[in-house]
Amino acid sequence: MPVLKIQTNATVADERAFIVKASEAVADDLGKPERYVMVVLEQGMPLLFGGSDAPAAYLELKSIGLPEARTEALSASLAGLMERTLKIPKDRVYIEFANAKGSMWGWNGSTF
């Protein structure tokens, strides 16, 4: 159910290790089984933030039942992940949160 999409102008040296860490973080932060977590990484793309092309990232986290009351904690966790793993300062990360209805989320030939 949860999908984390990461778009960045940074280059990720070890893609596999990075997306594994991101997947674990999303599962832990949302309390959902990791077997349903998807992580999409688009790296090395043109990105300008605040008039600068210094390392930056745009993230989208979508999930069924995404708790609005937890978005601040989720933001801290995901921005921290970008800072620790990609050396992108937290103030150069935007995150969009979206709560999806189960009937609007397809999987396994059906919906949730």
C-alpha cells in the first residue's frame, strides 16, 4: 500500500542499499508490513530548489490510511534519511503526503 517516490539530483552510490533503508523506514514509520511497501527512486535528474542546483530531493509518500497527525514525524524521519544517506540537508527536501482510499488503490487485480 505505501509508496515512497524519491526524485533527486543527487547520485546514489548503492541504489539497492538505499531503497532497502527507505523501504524499512516507511514500514516502521507507518506500522505496515514491508511486503506492501514500494520505493521508486529517480536519481541524477535536473532539479533546482531555491535557485540552486545543490543536492535536493522531492518525495511523495502515499498510503491507505496515512495518518495526518503523523505527517510531522514522517517528515522528520524521511528528511533525516535523505540527510544521513544522501547528504541532502533537511531544508532542501520537500515531501508531499497523500492519503488514498482503499477503493482507489489497485493491487493483485483488485483494490484494497
